[in-house]
Amino acid sequence: MSVSYNGKKIIPAPFVSLQKEYTRSGDDGMVGSNFSINLIGKLLPDKGSPSSSGTFWTSTGYPADESNVNNFASLLRKQEALRHLFAEDGKHLLILDDCNNVPISCYPTLTNINFTESQWYSYIDYNVALSTHRISGVLFTEDDLLNNDYFDQYLESASEEWSLEPSDEYEGLNKDFVYNLSHNVSAVGKRAYNASGLISTGWEQARAWVYPRLGYSAGYAVGTSGLQIPAYYTGYNYKRVENTDIQGGSYSINESWLLSSGSAIEDFSLSITNNIESYINNVSIEGSIRGLEVRSSGYNSIVSRKYDNALSFFNSIVGTSDVNTIYNRALTYSGFSNLNPAPVSKTIGKSPVTGLISYTYEYDTRQTNYVSGAIYEQISVNDTHPANVFGEVSVMGRSAGPVLQDMATYTRRERALRVDVVVPYYSGVSLMSAVGVAAMNTASPKSDVDDLVSAFYTNLTNNYSSVFVSSDSDSWDIKNGRYTRDVSWVFGNC
């Protein structure tokens, strides 16, 4: 039998011991293996390889014995040569039988080299401990990293952990918690060699084990018997944190998801204001919508963005009319059954980068608008009541003041009506044409206001025998959608 490392023979050939150890995970499953090889032999001062000068035999056969050597110096030099030989990891260790077959071939790394204590004169015992991820021979290749015969990676340790816990945040109204799911996959690898040299470093070996185990698993997310999360929950806001220890050979990725039944999370609150100076009560509802992101299983592409999901949810609660989800919430939680569905004001904030949408809707208990389609409506009546008509004469030197004389009559009765209406801006045509001007005038709420004015006039004629229109004017702010009507009547009985 002959033993060589990096093409250099060790003579006399050492005894060889071989041990295979399996790397197991926490559940006792095997994730890898390792071969421990021990070369146990003797160095002779005047025989074999390396020589007394520290050179190794590389030819066939055996080198000639040396003469006139200093045994102690020779053995020291041979120790040095052996240490230097195995100082380079990943070189070819070749063990041949007497027929030059290859019972063992591998590319190991050095664990330690030991020279036993003795007089260091006639010989020195040594033990070279080596480690490798695979061995090959005449009829077999075991744990071949390239051919994937057994284990794909050369690992020292590996672990995979899942963690699931409820957060302090509710998904929305009448909904359950959202949950935090985390997945940590880590491994410590070893350097791997073949005939071409270094195949990969330890952390690269660890990364190759970690990568295939990444990604969302419904089995761990909603399949746990402890929290009993419904099956329609899924993972959002997928994040990865990567850690690489190049010198330590370790690599890990921590993945995290937010488990939710929908792609947005909402929170809202109400405030109610009562004012003794007015019968009108005010209700303010403020809310925030946080969109959740959906990423591909490979993490590299976004399937749906946070802002798009937040906007979709917001549109669903706003709807297409004033009687929508937001109004119904204000109606329910304020306790006011007469809440006007048309908001007094609304403020909407959008953050496309962070995927946040905030809203504030102000409602009150004012009466429903009389003018169809009006955004804002103000109707005011100013009555001027009859007053005494009297004469006033100033008399010089009269300390009691002017002389007042009753004329035995009264001033006229007068009523002024003002209607102020704001309607949505009409943008269907251009004002640069007569047709457009006509359309804009048609878009004004004049006809509805005419009906309102007519109702006030009829009320006067039903109660007074003489009713006269003293003034009647209107204005139509086309671009701002504001229509104002002022009508005054003088009235009385014969």
C-alpha cells in the first residue's frame, strides 16, 4: 500500500483509519456527513519519504536509504516537511493498494498533526488527522458533492425554525388579530475541494442548504394546532434579513410575514361635538388604511403594492354615493338617527410610498338639502316688520330734546330671501362656444331655486292680499359652481 498527498509519497506508508460521522438537526434528521481520516505512521531518520533534507519521493518504487545522517536533525526536518505538506488544505490524498488500485481518494482538510513524545532518535510516531466531505475509490463514490450521490452540502450544523404569534393590532372592525410569522433558516458549512481546488467556502455551502428551504408555508402559517388560524389567512409584507459570517462559515436568512385575511388594515375613531348655540350636532370620523404588500415566492418581484391595496380598500368603503360605509359607521356609533349623509367636509391623505391612506369626514345633523345635487346649501330669510311713523322736530333751547309727533301710520312689511347653493363643477363643454355657454347655464340649479322662491311667494300670497316683488337678482359663478339668488317682497293687507 502507498499513501501520497499532493503527489508526494509518505514512506513507509502509514496505517489508515476511517470514520464517518453524520451531522444531525434538532429532530435527529441527517443533514450531512463527514469523514475523519487518520494517518498513523513512523518517521525513520535514514529511510523513506520525506528525506532527511525534507524532500518527498514522487517516483515509483522506494527511495534508497541514506547514510551518515544526524538522526535527531533528520527527524526534526522530516517533521517540518510533513507539517508543511499538510498545511495546504484540499490537495489530493491517494491511497493505493498493492495492485495500484485506488481504495481511497479524496481532497481533505487538516484537522491536526501530532508527533508523539520519544527520544526522537531511532524514529518518531505521528498521527495526521484529516477531514473530508466525500471519498472515492475503485467501485464507489460516497457523498459526492458534484454528483449529489447522498448529501448536497458539506455542513457542520443546520437548523430551521418557525415562529407564529398574534400581534397587538386588529385587522379592522369586527375582525381578529393580525399575526406575525417568522422563519429562520441557518447553517454552518465547511470548505469543499475537488481536483480543481476549492469548490466553495463554508458559508457558500451553508447558503446552498438554506436557499431551497425559504418561502411561505401555509402548513406552518395556518396549519398549527395551537393558534387555529383560519385557512383564508395568508402572508403579506414579506421581508428577508440575511446574515453571512465569511470566516465562521455560517449563513442564515430570517423571513417574516404579516398574516391577515385581507390586503389592508384599517383603524378609525369618532368624535362628537354638541353646541348649545345650535341644534346641529357634529360628528367627525377619522381613519387610516395601511395597505399590505404581496411579493412573489422568490422575493424578487412585487405582485401587488401596498398603496394599490390600500386604495382598493378605501374605494370599497367610500363607494359611489354619500350613503356609504363611512357614513353608516358615523350613523351607528354617533347615535344620531338624523345625521345628514352629505359630509360637511372631507380630507383625504395619501402616501403612495408607504402605502398609507388617511381620511377625515365631517358630518352634522343639519336638514337634508332642498336643491337636488347640492354640495352646500344656505337659505336665509330676513323680515323687516312694520314700525311707527312719527315726526321729529328739533327745538332750539329745548332741554327735553326734539318734539315727537305720532303720524298714526306704519312702515311697510318686507321680506328678503337669500339662497346660496354650491353644485359640482360642470366640465362637459367649453365656454368658448355658444353651445357651451348654454350648457353651463343649464347646469346651474336655477330651476330648483325657482321652485323654492315660488314656495315662499305662495306662502305670502296665502296670508296677505298685496304682495309685490321689490327686487330679484341672481349670480352664477360657473367655475366654482356657486349660485346665489336674492329676492325681496313688500307685502301687506288692504
